[in-house]
Amino acid sequence: MATATQSSGNNTAIIILAVLIIAALAVGAVFMMQDNRSGSERLGDAVEALPNGVDNAADKLGDQSPAENVQRNAEKAVDRVN
């Protein structure tokens, strides 16, 4: 039968492990959200957006929102698999 001290030690280990997992996921999420496109990728995105208007194309030259970055990274991952 587990004593109160053993049970408390197990709970502490589980809490520490959960915090470490959450921290790792947070770091991964921040990395995925960064706009790390090269200049040529930004220019390519702007050229693709030209038919939608010059303002839209100019927006593609700046940093993308985190949602757009996640979508772009997901599309790149799918392309690598195929």
C-alpha cells in the first residue's frame, strides 16, 4: 500500500512532467509562428498576389500573421510528404 509520502512524490513527478511537456509545446508553437520566409519567398508571395491587387501584394512583403505561418508550414510539410 502506498503511503502519503510516496503518493505525494508521484504527484510531484507527474506535475513536473506535465509542465515540461507544456513548455516544449509552447516553444514549438512559438517557433511555428515566426515568419522566417526568405526575401525570395516574400517576393514570390507578392507576385502571386498581384492579380488580387497591388495593396494585397504589398501586404505579402511584410511579416505574416501566426495563422498564416502555421498554414504555410503545414502546406510545406504536405509537399515534403508527397
